[in-house]
Amino acid sequence: MAEVRKLQIASRMEGITEVEGLINGLCEEFGVEETHYGEILIAMTEAVNNAVVHGNKLDTSKMVDIEVHTEGPVLEFRVADQGPGFDFDNIPDPTAPENLEKPNGRGVFLMRQLADTCEFEELGRIAILRFENALPQPAAAQ
């Protein structure tokens, strides 16, 4: 049965702690394996950080909305900000030699590497991260 949970945070860096708490609780409740836990935590930290810093420009009057959808083995997160969006198809490759020394620019790259799918909607204001087999399934009845 599908389930949806929501969390809204103000656009400040301390909000990341609330997101970590949400992920910790979900992973514990559903028995998510350690490997998936690490991937989810890093990808979601990057997504929320991008929403707070790049989307909402640390404007505490703007909110970041996080939705978690669980269905079968799939865990899906939607992170929405109130910023102008961005061109998610034309992001510099952080692995290119000229970008290796740059202190930022790896968030979307990490999100795409760690999630099974990473999509954007509404001009990039919504990031959707799906982890396909993150939720353990009960053994089929014999």
C-alpha cells in the first residue's frame, strides 16, 4: 500500500538536520539496508542543500517541501523549492579536469549517481529521487 509523508522546512542550513531525522526514522521503520541508507542520506542532503542554497537563496521566508512516497520496494522523494528553477540539462561536469578543484557543483552529479532515477520538474524547482529496491519486501507466502 502506498504511503506519503511530508516535511516542510525553512530555507536555512539547520533544516538539513530535520531531513536527516526524517530519513533516519524512515530507514529504521522500514528496515532499509545500510548501503541504501548511505545513498539516500547523501542524495537527499544534496537535494535539500541545493533547494535551500541555490533555489531559495537562503531566504528563510521561502520553504522547502519534502514528500516521501513509499510503494512496494520503491522509496521516492520529492524536494520542492520556491526559487526560479535552473537549467538541469546543462550543468558542468564536476569530473572534468577544469572543475575538479572547484568547491561546489557536485550536488546534482551525486544525486544522479546515488539514486536509481533523478528527475526534475517545474523548471528544476522539484527534484524527484527514486530508490527502486530500497524497501525490503516480505517473503512471498509459500
